Amino acid sequence: MSQQSKFIPQRQFHVLVNDANEEHNITVMPSQEGNFRVIKQGRVLGELSYTPQKKVVAYKGRFKKRVMQQLEAHINHYYTYAF
């Protein structure tokens, strides 16, 4: 069984995601291992992993393709400016 990643609340960031002409305010909380927890209004929607090829893949939860593309863009932006 895999060990749960330690997410860093101090480094969380908020993004606005458009899905079916409806905008959602989502919180993304990173971990030191390159994983991200996606939260909407206190409810965990899933977790994502950032690959060395600068791609984002869902490993817990299901996201629509359009939402995944937007989250990937925001996470790439986070890595560009956070480190």
C-alpha cells in the first residue's frame, strides 16, 4: 500500500476552471513529491500527479478532459514561477 503524500497547505493556490460554460473556483494543494490534491468547497475531488515530462495525470478521482487541460496549464504555471 502506498504511503499518503504530505500536502503543503501553505503552498496552495486557487484557480478558476471553466466547465460547460460554468466557472468553478478550485483549490490546488501541492506536495513535495509532485502530487496535487484538488479541492472544491472543502470536498476533495481527486489527486493528480505531475510527471517528469511536464504532464498531469489523475490517479485518484475522475476529471473531464477539458478540466484536466486547464488544471495542467495552471500546474505548469505554478512550477514555472514557484521554483
